[in-house]
Amino acid sequence: MAQVNPDFMETLRQAGTDTGAECNNCGTCVAICPLAEGHFPRLMLRYAQLGAQELILDQAQELWRCLHCGLCTQTCPRGANPGEVILALKRFVVASWRRS
Amino acid sequence: MYNHQDIISLLAANVRATKSPFGIPKPLVNTWWKGQGLGREGDVLLMTGLMYQLVPYIETVTRQLERFEDTRFMPYLAWARFVPKLLSGLGLAALTPAPAKDKAALHLRDIVAALRASGVSFGYRPELDEYSGILLYDLGDQESFVRHARLVAERLAQAGVRRIITVDPHTTYALKVLYPRYVGAQFEVRTYFEALDMGTGGGAVASPDAGGARLTLHDPCFYGRYLELSDLPRRLLGGLGHQCADVRECGAYTSCCGGPAEAVSPRLSARIGAGRAGQLAATGEQLVTMCPICLSNLEKAGANVLDLSAILARGLPRREPDQAAGPGQ
């Protein structure tokens, strides 16, 4: 069972963005993403909101499929900035991996 | 798909040791300026960020990565970071075909020709022209990006550089947005087509042989979305008598060429590139772009694409080097 960390958004803020909390999981980012597979990037944003660090680290490879093209950020109706949240998650993962 | 840790470790180690993501000695990569009569002094420094020059090497690397992606040999990439940088860099240089290197140089020479034609005064100092580190930023290796960016910015500042002309969207975004944000370096940064627009007073004067072609522009993500620079290339082309036939996915809503994924998954990159090439082909017109990565990836997808610089260089009246650039090298 995955543990949640309610302070994870603060960690993410230090990694560059705190807008992920605005996401209401509408799925516009999934529809517009050129990867067009699964629930990327929405799923990662939900993990970030929940602070499901273990799941993020377990599925970290998925983050590097992101092209950082910014189309999700451009079209997000909530201003949740999914592209930058994904980039912040990459930074979090790289920092975790360097620490270990 | 390659392991992100292997890719990041390799690229970061290369940048740290050689200031280049591929470890190729700069004298081998940056040769386009020789024989161009470029002055060292000028109101503004031309900075290529080595992106056009690196593309032939990126293509070589991608071809190799493509061969081994998702095969049993893929994990061996983890050992690549232990290969001496100079050795791997020289090997990569030897594997990269000369015509591809010449083609990359041609785009930069076209940019210089267009700047000269519009009367923009600029200087070029090869020793200050460094890779911006943008790939490290995109891959999330913030620590390595900031370390490299600080080094590049400090050298520019020490040389008294305040104003910069850039030639590609990745370096432009790095210098214009990321350097001020993460290393506190403030430069006045313009793309070459912004400089051209200013040089021509917003109205390019076409040479007599400039043609009225119909063109479809592929806006690179960094220009179209992040920097909101889609209108200017269209205005310049319009001034030269060309018409732009846009696809729906243009400007701020442009679609990615797939290039940024090629380091971790050439297969994914090719799939995205093919999709974008298909969107652009809908107009049936000549495709144009202004990013070396987009150019390479769309060409790989089978599209016939021109670099914006080629059209601008042909469309603006030629000037001799000494009319714009000062004493030659």
C-alpha cells in the first residue's frame, strides 16, 4: 500500500512549482499530450497531489517520456501547469537518486 | 526506452568534463565561422550555443541508440560514462559524416548572411560560444544545469558581453529565461530574426530574386509557446513576398517534433516526429522551421523542410562582409 505525504507539494515547490495542487483531474492534458498513451501526465499530477512519493519513484521512468513541449500547460483550464509539474518531479527524482 | 539515470549520468559527466553533452572537443564541432570574415567586436555578440553544430553528432548518437533500444544490449549504456571523454568524443566525431557537418555550418552561414544583409552589427568570439546546458535542464538535472550555466554566464560577463543574438530556440530560452532565473545572469537576448526585424525597421526589403512562395511554418515549442515568437518569422517572410499557410497546430498551440525524446527513446521520438510531419503535410506546401532539432527530426520523418535562415538569406539583398561585421578573421 502506498503511503501519502501531505507535505509533498512543499517539496515540489522547492523543486520549482507548486501549481499541481490546482489540478482537478479533468484529463485535458492527457487528451492533448502528443504521447497519447495511458493517463500521462494526469496520473503523475494526482500522485503529486497525494504525495505518493513511492509511486512516483517506482514509475519514475514514465516522467522521461515527457517532451517538455508545454502543450498541456498551454491548454490546462486550471492553470495547474502540468508540464512544469512533470519537470519538477524529474528534479525530485534525480535529487532522490543522487542522495541515495 | 533507455534508463533515464544512465542517460543523465552520461550527459552530465560529459558536460562537466568537456562543456559539451557529447564530449567532442569544441575545435572539432565549431568550425563554421572560419573564412566568414566575422569581426570579434560589435554591438552584440552572436552566440550559437553550438546547437546547429551538434545536430550531426546527435543524429549519429540517435542512430546508435535506435539500434539497441529495448534490446539486451541496452543496459550496457550505463558503462559508457566510464569511457574517457576525449576518446568517446573523437570516436563520435569520426562516425559523423562530413556532409552532415557541412549542412549544419551552412545554416549558420545563412544566418550571418541575413544579418549582414539587414545591416545588423555583431561580433563573434568562438571562445565564448558555449553549449547552454539546456538538455540537462530538460532532463531535470537541475544541479548540473545550474553549475554549467553559471560557468557559461560568468565567462560572458567577464568578457563584458551584455547583448546577445541567438540562433536557435533552446539556447534562446536558456539565456533569456533560465539564466536570469537560476544563475542571476542578465543579458539582453534576441533571436536572429528579432535582430533582422529591427535591422529592417519591421519591413524587410526583398532582393529582386526573392520569390512569392507559399510556405508552412513549423513553430518550435520554445519559440511558439514559451517565448511567444511566432508572428515575427511570418512577418519577415511576408515582407519578402512569401505567403504562410498555417496548420491548425501552430503558434502557441504548435505540436512537438519529438526531438526532445531522442536521448531516452529514439523510437518514441520517431513516432512523435512522424505524427507532426503528417500534420504539416496537410497544407501541401514547402515546410520551414527555425530550430536545428526540429529540422533534423522532421527530416528524419521524411519531411522536406527548409531552415528559415535559408529563405531569409536568399530573400535579402547580399552585402559584403565589411559592410556589416567589421574586420575579418
